[in-house]
Amino acid sequence: MPDTRSETINRQWCLAARPIGRPVRESDFGLVDGSIPAIGDGEFLIRTRYLSVAPVMRNYMIDGAGIEAPLEIGDVMRGRGVGEIVESKNPEWPSGTIVQGKLGWQDYAVANGAPGSLMFPIRQKVAPIATGLGVLGMTGFTSYCSLKDIGKLKPGETVVVSGALGGVGNIAVQLARLMGCRVVGIAGSDEKCRVLIEKLGCHAAINYKNGDLDSDLKEAAPDGVDIFFDNVGGSILDAVLMHLNRYARIICCGRISEYLNDEPYRLRNWGEVGHMRARMQGFFVYDYEPMFEEAEAKMANWIAKGDLTYQEDRLEGLEMMPTALMRLYEGKNVGKQIVHVSGDD
């Protein structure tokens, strides 16, 4: 039987403890029942349809990750979601509009859509609205914008992607292929490597848990690496540095291998960046906001033509949010980890 409590109650996952020096646990969160918030002039009420999780959320729980104010104990967990406007006092955001934005881990959220609020209407109509959290949302925009801006891909170049079957990685490998590059994916199991080759079109795939990564990279990328899209950091980044071509570009997207470490991994091969005249650059996806409409339109067109697919790992029910986040650190997700909260597409 569907859960109808959320039609009159706003369930919220709140921070109960900080996971300092250890993995995230379900006891770090508390599920509470609140009232559905009232809206004021210029505001609108959003009912959450889907929520996503990302590795950075553990950092939100500890210190704000350096980009957000730290959450206080008892605060609603931060997170992006897709939802439907069910009540509005803002004519620019009418009821029935499907939006993506910072909804938090809850059934209902209030927003005003002001510039800088990071709330966006979903324009495309070619795929389910849940893709607004994945390939046609910040996950896809992260891949598309950084590949274009930092990667500056040229046809025929070799692109290596770590965490290649994660939420961002699985989009990055496909976009690199669509941009005419030879793509090598790095993942953590033989099954994931099979998916990378058979479903996502990687030219080669490496299971970093088997064999010798240095030898595997020599075999998979015999002509060296032009672009490294790094979602993992640590020893994998160190290994790839030894295979850079001159003027290579390293896109520093994430470092999930280090999020649970008390001390940061110290690169041994960082000198290769200077030796190969390479560039190693991080980024903040919201700085690319002027490119979002281009990215959405371009990727929606590829989806419509069947050239771009997407991997979603979906759990059912708001109560599954802590489990969804823990799955990321356990490497259990295949594709973008999302949670279905209400409604259907």
C-alpha cells in the first residue's frame, strides 16, 4: 500500500551525529515528522519526487565540505532532488512545474527561485524526470562542462576515467566516446568492467582490484593518457600520473578513496605534472551555470537518438536515504544512486 502520510506530514531526515573518523551509519540520522511548511509571497511549495546522494554529503555532516555552512545537529540533511510545485505564490514558477534543486531529505520544501538559489526548471521531455538528478542534472552537467572546459577533448585522444561506473563516471565515459575519444574505464569489479565495455562503449576497462594497475594501464592505454577524469584520487591518481602524455589534462572531480581517511594520501608522482607540462585542475559545478542549458539540450538530444544511455541505481521510499548514502562508500551502486520518494513519471 502506498505511503499516504506524506500527503499531510513532512517527514524529514535530520543530522543526529557526525561521522568523524569513521564511515556513515544509519544512527547518524533521525527521521522526524514535521508540518508541511506554509509559503509566503513569491514562494512556492515543492513536493519531492526523487532525491539523490553524493559522497560529499558525509563532509556536509562534518564541516560543510568547505563550500556550505556546517550542519547543526538536528538540521535537515542537505541534498538535491527533483520535485513538483504543488502550490505557488510566484507567477514565474506555477503549480505543476517540475524542478530540480536543493530540496533536502524531506517530503516538502519551500523555495523562491531567485537568482543564485540553484533551483532550475526541467525543460527536456525525452527522459523520465529522475534524470534531472543524473544525466540531465548536476551529475551530467559535472561531466559535460568539465570535459569541455578543462578536458578540451580532441578526437582521437585517450581519456581515462576512474570510478567509471559511478554516477558521474558512467556519463563521462560516454561523453568522451561521443566526442570522438578512445576511452578507458577504471572500476572495482569484473562485472562493472563488462558493463563499461558492453553497455557504455568503453574501448578498454580495468579492474583496479585485480592485477597490477601500472601494467594494466600500459596495456589499456599503450599510447599514454591525454585526459584523466578522476573521481577517486589516492593511489589510482598516483598510478595514472606515470602514464601522462605531454600537455595532458587532469580533471579533479572527486576523491572518494580518501573521504574516510584521517590523513590525506600523499602523491609520490606529482612531479609528472610538471615534467609532462600537464594541467591538473579542480572545479565547482555551479560555476558552470551558464553552460547548463547547453549541456541539458545536447545530452537530451543524444538520449533521444539512442547515443547516450544512463545508469540509475534506484531505492524506494524516503526511509532509504541513509542506506543510499552508505551504498556509495561500500561501492554497491551501479550508476547514479537515487531514491524514489513520491509519485511516478
